[in-house]
Amino acid sequence: MKSKIWISLIAFLCSGFAFVFPWKHEIKNDSVIRKTKVSIEGDKFLINGTPTYQGQFWNSSSGKSFPIEGLLFNSRMVQGIFDDLNEKTSGQWNYPDTKKWDADRNTEEFIRAMPSWKEHGLLGFTLNLQGGCPYGYCKGFPWDNSAFNPDGSLRDSFMNRAESIIDKADDLGMVVILGLFYFGEDQSLIDEEAVKTAVKNAVLWVLEKGYSNVLIEINNECSVPAYDHDILKCHRVHELISLAKEIVRNEKRLYVSTSLAGGQVPLDEIVALSDFILIHGNGVQNPERIQEISEEIRSKSIYSPKPLVNNEDDIPWRNPDQGWQTRDNNFVASVENFTSWGYFDFRLPEENHDYNLGYQSIPVNWQISSDRKSRFFNLLAQITGSPGTPKLVLDFSGNFGEVKKILVSGGPDKIQIIQFEWIINNKIVARNSEIPETFDFRAFSQSELGQEHWIKGRLTYKFEQKEIIVESPYYKNPWWPYGGQP
């Protein structure tokens, strides 16, 4: 009897201790309530049991109407958890305003921009555990940007940043296409067994976190010869697709696929085993080829109805014959053939001075901070019937030290402004409760401005109970010598 009393007393004290000092690593994620669940029925995506863009059609300029229900419009945002652990190369990623690299800042700014993407109709984005070329296209990969240790175990710092992003996506109702491997980084894994271990660890990590808004892309472009491990090449990658699909926790598994280089059609084994089919549009100059790729996949005898997703395409902005008009580009051709489409943006070599461009070039300005970003998101908003967000442009053409005017265009008619902030070299220097008509920086000392000063405005507002942040482009030394060019 006494032993039972002591056991009860110890249990009571332990429960009280746990209440006062909760051990976070002891908490089981089985009880975590996630907001967003992606599922697939036939060739359509559903979020929380409802087809994406439910009941919607896009009335194109050709006079035809195209269904978009069930599509997953997305963007390649693979560098959200980027870091470089190679001391010999890490210095090249410094932010222009602080002259240093900061992996946590990169993730924080990614998260800050996500609601504005969603307001334009973006429901998905690709995030890679081994990133992508930080210059867009690369011949060599000396940096070390991998969420995996050489034995396939996970690096906590990378996964903690991934958790922050996926948490935010879950809160917003967005889907993450989580890529595991990237050519040029896969060699960091010591052997094929380590590759398999990495797949198991990554998939289990997602499942044990309770995420239901994540799709798996085994590797980016299995057809690229640069992969070191044979099992990551197209003729064998289906083995890893099967491995990932077999991993089950609480009777749940993840949807899995892989991608090939631009314009290529997946092998039958990949089509048969994938839950959704990933294609890339890079290099496809003629939009008619986009249509042919979709038709070739669907005509395969091994094909059964499943979603087709283009999650990497840079041609509309790189090919002057395409652009962002409502016809004759790869984006529109995908919509017309009921294939989801993904935007790929980076800085060309001659654009490396312009921090506002690109979503893959490090460091990244994750805001909709350039004309081509705006053109993609505006066309996306038009196709999806989304409100978009206001665009901010600062006019520095007045007196030295003065913002002559703040130009605001687009977005919904009525928003609730929370605050407007002025930022110099990544530091908030002033706040307003409304968008000011002008602003005078002459009150700031030279030490506050710095020899090289970067200035932007940031608007925080609410629309339909959602808090959204948008920023102007980041302007370098705006009064000299270019009069306010970013």
C-alpha cells in the first residue's frame, strides 16, 4: 500500500515538474494540430479537402476559358535555408548593406515575404535541403550548402530554418515542395547508403513534425550528369521514390516525385511511381513544346491521372519573344494544358550589382522587388483572380536627403495600415502610422547613413484579417549619382 502511495506521489511531483519546466524535446508532435493538408485526387491538388482555386476558370485574351481548379501555381524559392559551411567560399554571399552574410536573416526575410506571395495567388514553392546554384547556373560547386551531414544525418541549423518556413506555410495555407538533393552538393554524402539514410531521415523529420503540407522532390533534375551517386540518376532514382513512399508514420506517408532537366519527359518508371509528375521548362523557347511535353506524359501507357507540375521555368523573362503577356509564353501554355507552373528567377552575370533581382541568387531580396518579379506575380494574380499587394516605389528626384514622394500602386482598394517603416542599412530608423507623402533624411548624421547607405520603405497592413508586409526596392546611395535608381 505504501509503495502505491509513493508511486502516486512521485507521479504527481513529476507531472508538476513537467508543468513548471516543460522539456520541449519531449513533446510529441502527434498532438500538434496543423492547419494545412495537401492531398491529390486524380490530376488535381486539394488543400484541406477542397480543390485549389475551386470552381475557377481563367478567361484568356484568346477568348477561351481554361479551368485552373486543382492546379498548384508555385515559385522556385530554393535558397530559403541557404548557408555556406565552407570558410573558403562563404565570404562571397555578404549582404550589400551590412557587408556580412546572415543565414537567419535570409530565412526571416523569406518568411516576412510569404504572405505577399500568397496574396497574388501563389499556393506553393520549392524549398531545397541542398539549395541550388547561388548564381542561377553554375559550372562548379565549391560551397557547402547542405542540410545533410556526410553520413546522411540532418544538420540541425538547416532543419531549424526549414521548420520556421514550413510552419509559416502551414499557417498561410501554402504547400512546400521540399527538394532533398541537388547536383553539385550530393557529393558531400559519402556513399549510396548515406543517400538512402538521408531520404529516410528527411521524410521521417517531416512526418514526425506532423506536417501535412509537404510534397517531396527527391532530387532536382536527375538527368544532369553532375550527380555523383548512381542512385540519384534518372535510371535509378525511382528506387528512392519507392523508398520515400514506403516510410509511414501514424498511417501517413508523403507524396513523392522527382524532376528532370528542362524540356525532358520522365522515364516510364518515374511516371509510374511518382504521385505527381514534375517537369521543367528551362530551355523551352517555343510554348508549343510545353503543350507537347504534357501530352507526351499523358499519352504514356503507364500514366494514370495525376497532377503535372512545372516547378522551374525561367524562359518567359529570358526570352524577349515571350514576356508576361497573356498568350504565347510558357506560363500561359501550361495553364492552357492544365499543368501547374513555377517561376524561376535569378541574377544574370551582368545583373549581379542589382540585389533586388532574382530569387535564387545569394543574397536574396525575397520581396517582390523588381519589375520582372512584379510582372510574374501580376499575371498570376490575374489568372487566379487574387487581390495582389500594393507596389511601393520611392522617388528621390528632389533635394538631397529627401524622399520626394512615395508612389503606391496596385493591390486591394481598402487596407488597414498598421505601420510604415524607414530602413537604412537593415536598421529601422523611423516609423509612421500612415504612409507619409515625403520623408527627410537630412536629420540623420553621416554615421547613421554610412558612407554607403541602402534605403527602403516597409509597409505593414491588414487585409481581410491577414497581416501582410510589402517593401519598396532597396536603393543604394539614392541621391548620388543616379537619382534614386535601385
